Amino acid sequence: MAAARSPLRAAGGGAGRVNRRGGGAGRVGGAVRAVGRALHLPLTGTARGIRKATHAHGAGESGLGKLIELHAVNGAGDVMITVALASTVFFSVPTDEARGRVALYLAITMAPFTVLAPVIGPLLDRLPHGRRAAMAGAMLARALLALIISGAVASGGLELYPAALGVLVASKAYGVVRSAVVPRLLPPRFSLVKANSRVTLGGLLATGIAAPAAAGLQAVGPRWPLYGAFVIFVGGTVLSFSLPPKVDSAKGEDTALLAADEQHLHGPQRRAPKRPGLRTVGTAVTHALGANAALRCLSGFLIFFLAFLLREHPLAGQSAALSLGIVIAAAGTGNALGTAVGAWLRSRAPEIIIVTVVAVALGTAVLAAVFFGAFLVACLAAVAGFAQALAKLSLDALIQRDVPEQVRTSAFARSETLLQMAWVFGGAIGIVMPLIGPLGLAVAAAIVAAGWLTTLRGLLSSARHGGPARPRVA
């Protein structure tokens, strides 16, 4: 029996040794898998968290979550190009030369853009069945233009400027189509203001994350942020086609006309039945658009004026780069806060909100001009960002309330075009202003005052009536 058991014990011992070796290998494999999961978890966990946030409250089922993610990609790509252009045109040369370069940039890119911008909306109105393709085309165009700009950055070629103009046009085209798409993707019990707030916050968060990454790539080399933009926009091109097919539906839509368009109708056209336009649906929308234009003009002015002012005269005790960073951070924080508050106040009177935030921006600009200092400059940047975001969401609410559904998406496109033109106009003023802080901020206050005083009465009148003013036919 002992002899019989011996082979068994020997076999068992061998098996034990095999199991121990296998167990060791299994433990090593398990450890490798655990390390892999530990390294992979932050990425997958973050992705799941983002997806959960963007797809909450029915946004995933309606397709709005996909649009939020696409807009985040758009914001990240745009900030990559912005950092590359700012470093090339602004930071790489002395202040006087930088002013000349930025003026040239405005003349070659922004001036033609003001001519092209009014055309973008009507052209895209003719593509209601190809919105996903239009958004993908805007993404792909910026991807290719980023590569062209990267070559110009290295060679110093003049192709930088027409390529930058192309980026602006493509970015605006994306924005117009995105505004038209949002009403098609509203989840149940979602207001347009809330939906726009979510989309905007997604873009702001992505911009805040991508900006340090762009700065790090810029430190590696001037081309690298543009390479990053190329990769991001290629991803956005693919993501555009993940939007639901209903985005391409044009059922029940028509083209909204601005007051200027309506006034040009004459002869047989004037006798023909009119399509509703912004001016025919009440004065609240046009007054709100005027107030928003004043805030956009203020934004463009502050961006360019403060960029040069703080480079030449930094905030007390700070470097030029840090001074500009503080102001940019303040403006971004104000913008994000205004977007969040806009969603919370979505059921309140939008006219009162617009009147209030423009008044606050005006008061802050006056204080900053009279008592010019580092703290008030940062406060003005924050208040301007807050007011611009909250007033724009209120304008969206008015368009949703006052503009008939069949023309609402086109109205968003036209209003966005006018606001972009106001930003360009403000930037042009900021670039030619002498670098005198109190004087510049006094001009900023005058810009806001002009918009506030000319729209105050109409907005308050609409608010007192509790809804849209009586429709007018131009």
C-alpha cells in the first residue's frame, strides 16, 4: 500500500508544484491586469462620467447629448487654433509690431468676414436636409486649414491670413447650423434655454480643459497646437454623423426675414403673402437683439483693448502674461456662471433679465473707468462674460416664445450672424484705441450705454405686457 501510494503522492506533489507555478503565473497576470485596469480606469471612468452628464434627463434618447459632445469637440479644437494664432500674431513680437500685426489680421480676416457673415445664414437655410454633412464639412475644413496654418507659422507666409479667415467662416457656419439643430433635439419637458445652456456649458468646459493642453503643445513648438486641432476636428467630422437622422429633417420650417429684408420687398412681392420675420413677431426680439449686440461689441472691444493694455501695463505686481491670464480666467468664470444661472432663471421674464444684466455691465464699466485698477478690470471682465451669456440665453428664450416654430431655426441663424458682426466691430474699436486704461473703459461704458438706452423702453414695455408685443408688418 505504501509502495502503491508513493506514485500517487509523487503525482500529487508534481501536480502541486504545477499548480503553484500556474498560480504564480496567474498572480502575475492578475497583477498586470490590475495595473492595466488602474491605468485605464481614469479614462473610462471619466468617459462614463461625461457620457452620464451629457445624456441625463432624456438628452441621450433625444440626441442632444451627442450635440453637447460635438460642441465640446468644437470648443477644444477652436481653442487650439486660437492659442497658436495668438502666440504667432501677438506674443512673439514687441507691442507696437503686435498692434500692426493684429490690425493686419483684422483687416484681412475680420473685414471680409463681416461681408461673408450675412450670407452664411441664408446659404445654410437652403441646406435643411444636409445639416449633419454641413457640420462635418465645417469640422473637416478647419482640420485642413489647421495644417495650412501650421505651415505658415513655420515659414511666415501670408497664407496664414486667408486660412485664418477660412477658420472663422467655418466656425461661424458650424455655429449657425448648431443653433438650427438644437430645437430638433429637445428632450421632453426641456426648454430651449435649458438645452442651449447645456450645450454651451459643454463647450466651455472643453475649452477650459483644452487651453492648458494647447499651451503645453505651444511650449513644444508653434506647430503642435495646430496638429492637435487637426486631430480634434477630424474626430468632430466623424462625430457629426452620429447625430440622429431627424437633424436633417426640415419638416415645418421656413426662412425668417430680418427687418431689412422685409423693407426691401416691393411691387408684386409686397402684395404677396409674407413669411413671418423677426420684426413681424413683435419688438421684444429686435430690442433684445440690440441689447445683446451691445454686449457682444463690449466683448470684442475688451478682448483686443485689454490684451494690448495689459501687455504694456500689467496689473499691479503681476507679469503681462499672468495679468492677461487673470482677466481671461475672470471672463471665462463669468461666462460659465451666466450660463448656469440662465438655466435656473429660464421661467422668469427674459426682458427683465436682459435689462438688468446690461445695466450691471454698464455700471461696472463706469466704475472701472472712474476708479481704474486691477481689481475692477478683472471684475469688468467677469461681469461682461456673465452678462453676455445670460443675455444671450434670454434672447434665445424670446425667440422661442415670440418667433413661430416654422421660422425659429432660421431666426437663430440670422441673430447669431448679427451678434458676430457686433463682436467684430467692437474688436476693431479696441485695436485702434490708445493704451490709456480709463479712456478705453470709458469707451466700453459708452458702447454698453448706447445699447441699453436704445432698447430699455421696448424691453420694459414687452415685459409689462407679459409676452410678445403686437405683431407689426414692415
